[in-house]
Amino acid sequence: MKNISLQHELDNYPINDLSQVTNLFDFEVLAKKHMSQSAFAYVSTGAGEEITFNKNHTAFDDIFLNPRVLNPAGELDTKVNLFGDTLDYPIMVDPFAFQKIMHPEGELATVKGAGEANTACVISSFTTTSLEDIQHVATTPIWFQLYIQQDTEFAKDVIRQAEVNNCRAICITLDSVASAVRNKEQKIGFNLPADLVTPYKIGRPVPVSWQLVEELIAYTKLPVLIKGIVSGEDAQRAIDIGAAGIIVSNHGGRKLDTAPPTIEALPRVVERVEQRIPVLLDGGIRRGTDVLKALALGADAVLLGKPIAHALGAAGAEGVTKALHILQHEFEMAMRLTGRDSLDSIDASVIWKSRTCK
């Protein structure tokens, strides 16, 4: 089954402004009309044959929910506490790079939009806006995603800047030690604008060791999450070196094609972690039911990247806010229809059956 967004005739689908957007897939249609061809290709394509890229979402289709009827119609408690900060929903904004190629305001628009939805943003190492400028507009927690580039001292310097600028956590991404094969980007000739400013990018991510990651964890007082984990063994290793959290991620299917969809990898990681540290998940989240399924399988929260990039490209801060509000509302409806009134009440019994998550 194809991703529903691929079934849309993007050039002809009748969505011409934000008022016509009703779900996260619609933002892709609108984004294609507003973004440059090059920027849209960068955001909307994956590695290789895009098997993992597409399966990240369609794997959710193989998980069925367990409806419950005549549930109390009381107020829902959707709040989650992560590292001392309380968010209204367990839904965050993933780091994604080069945001000014998607919209002139770049990260400032994303952060403003996330603030209106009262959720946290993770800022990419390849941001096109400084952390100082971002914090001037931020009204909700900011985390910083770290690629280890060049040498340890540069990584430490960037961590210091994150600390000074009141970032609440560091996410070290470990699944980018090699360039990906992205044929669609190659065919369209994707290149960054020559005048694009990236204050924390000095080169490509370099190979690192667990020992170096442990050194960086010890270097900062901020909680450090390891991003890019899909195996229980790597999850255990992350705990052993002092990680404060794990993000189950395959880089949105943009690195190693035929890597497992993150929702299928999640149960193995959760089983190994045994609730010792928070486990978050990204990749494929497009509906409120997807959020519910991820939490039922053990995630503490989810992050969205590509849908937010489309929302940013389609309508700036307003688009980001609307995308998050749509997902928050869908998540509430999914909770009500499965008889759950709080995050604590979401467990494996929410799942009717799953063809993929054993």
C-alpha cells in the first residue's frame, strides 16, 4: 500500500491555501506549490528505493486499535513531563536542517509555530539561524541536536553555546556517519544556496565512538539523548554510557534504505530500556492514531520532522501551528474512542492486533 500522500496528484490536487488543509498529508500538496523544486525534493525524498522512507508511515497501517464504547466524557490529561518541562501533548518538533530554503523565516517561524501549540522544538546542528536569535522568539523549550563534526573541541564548543542559550537538552545523532544515496536529490541537482548561513555547520558528520559520546555526555550538565537507535543492544549501550533518553529513529528513511520502520523497532528498544530512561520515537507520524499507537507500544513522546517541514514551507509559522493543532486534536479523538483519559492509561491494551510489532 502506498503512502496516501503519494496517491495525491500533487500538481492538481485542489488545495490552494491553508484554509483547505484538513490533515498533515495536505501540507505536502500545499508545500509543493510554495517551495522551490530543489527544496521540496530535499524535504520530500528518502534514501535508495525509499522503502524505509515510505514504510515508516505505512507500518502504522498494520497496527489496529481496540475501540471502547460508552466512555466517560471527562477532560483528557494529555500532558507529559520531559526532563523537568511539561508539554501539553507528547508531540514535539524534530530537528530538520536548512529551514530557510523552505521559508524565509526558517527556524524562527518553526519555533514561533511550535510555541503557539505549546510544544518543544529540537534545533538542528544545520540550523540556518543562531540559537541566540531563536531564543529571542522561543516561548517553549528548545533542545539542540548535535552532529559531531571535525573534532571533539568543536562539539564541546557547540554544547557550550547550547547551554548558554538555555537549551533544555542535547540530542546526539549517531546514524549519519556516512552519506546517504538519495537518487531523487541527485537527479534534480539539489544544492544549497551559496549565501545560506549555517552557524554550527563546518562540514559533514564524522565517524565517532561510544567512548567519545560518553565523554560528551559527561561534559555537559544538560540531559543528553541518543538519536538514531533502532536496536535493543544499542539502547543498552546508550544507557551504559549515561544517556538520559533515547530517540528511536532511522533518520526518516533518509539514510539506510531497508532499515526497519521505527514503529516496528520501538518494542525491542522499549523492552531493553525497561522504563529506566524516556524513549521517544520519530518517523512516519502523520495521524493522531499514530501517536496513540506509539505510546501504546512504549514511547513516552513522538517527534515530527517532514510534516512540519512541509507545513513550514506551505505557510510559515501559521502552518506549523495548524499542523500541530491538527495532530493534537486527532490524538485527543483517538484517546476518547479507545477509552483513555490520560497518558498513564495508554498501554498495550489499546492495540487490537498488530501484524508487524511482535
